[in-house]
Amino acid sequence: MNIIMHDLAGADPALRFSPYCWRIRFALAHKGLPVETIAWRFTDKAAIAFSEQERVPVIRDGDTVVSDSWAIAEYLDKQYETPTLFGGAAGRAHARFVNAWADSIMLGGIARLIVRDVLDIVDAKDRDYFRKSREERFGVSLEDVQMERESGVSRFRETLQPLRLVLRQQNWLGGAAPSYADFIVAGTLMWPRCCSRFAVLAGHDPLNAWFERVLDLFGGLGRAARRP
Ligand SMILES: N[C@@H](CCC(=O)N[C@@H](CS)C(=O)NCC(=O)O)C(=O)O
């Protein structure tokens, strides 16, 4: 039986834009596990009530339900040992740092660049909820959050310098082969790619070469993703 995953979608059900869900799409593909995704909207809380929380990704694997992308990655690596996502306990510990860094520094930085654009692609029934919940979080309007993005984008790009320094030495964050650390960062970059036409990476950024390699993995899974 295929694994089922509730996956955040926009007004266009083919537009899948959650950074956390993308991490798991890549992780499942890495394991060679077929997945059936179910389009989920921010306000479809009842559809995932069985997981006893309100966010996606949520996977159902037979009788097992797991939510939270990190917990799902750990579950997958335990349940389906090879090919490994983490490369052992030390790799998992390092990936935990990458996860925390991506969640705090990368996602926060990207939100300031594209959060108003997200409003344009969410389903009509999610629009009020999305605006209200995100404006409460930022304390200003979505328009104001994103207003200074042309000048602010360079600050975001500077925060990615550790990635450049590592990827100058090796092809993947996982070393010689991609690991969950690559999927965390690439999944995070799928969010702006699938929500906005704003370029969060400069054209000359060496990170593009690595991101293009990720987009080509698994038969071009990331590259084929619907974009606005
Ligand atoms: N820590 C969770 C975060 C999941 C999360 O925040 N997902 C977003 C979609 S990108 C969500 O479901 N948001 C629901 C909401 O804002 O109400 C993970 O890693 O999976």
C-alpha cells in the first residue's frame, strides 16, 4: 500500500508549496517509496484531525500516522533503512542542526521576501485565514512585510554563506551523495519557487548549481513542480 501524504496546495490543486512537505517528498523519493498525495488547504483542519494536530505534512503508512517533517524523516529512516536519509546517528544529529537553521533563519528570511505573494496563490477559502494568521505573527500587514524586499534580499542572501562554503568543497550537504540535509534546504527553497516569481537567489549565486542538481534528482521531481 502506498504511503499517503497530506500536502499543502494552492487554489490550483497541482500547486504544492509547503517547504516542510517538499522535504518529505524528496525524502520519500530518495527512499524509492511511492506516495499518494492529498491536496490540503490551510483551513482543512478537520481532514487531518486524525493526526491530533493542525499542520502538514502528515503521512499515513498503513496504520501508522506521523506528523511533523522531522519526525516523518526519522520514522522513514527507521522503518525503511536503505538508502539512508541521515547516514547514521552523527549524520542525523548534524541534520537536526540544519533543520533548526532552515526553520529559523531561512524560512524567516524567505517569508519577508514572499509572504504577500503567497496570498495570491492560496485557495480562496484560505485567504482570510492566511492574512489574519500571518499578520498577527508579523504585527504588520503582508504588504508591509514584503515592501522592502528589493533592498532586503541581500541580507537574506548573506545568511546562506555557510551553504556556499560547504558546497564549494563537496557536491552535496550529505557529502558525496545527497542526504536529508540537502532535502531540508532544497525543500525550503521550493517554497519561494512554487509561490512567487521573486528570485531569492541571485542569478550568479553558486548555490544555483547545487539547487539545479537537486531539481534534477528523482527524474526531475522538483523541476516538474507547478509554479505560479
Ligand atoms: N514543524 C512542522 C511545521 C509544519 C507547518 O508549519 N506546516 C504548515 C504548512 S507549510 C502548516 O501546516 N500550516 C498550517 C497553518 O498555518 O495553519 C514540520 O516540520 O512539519
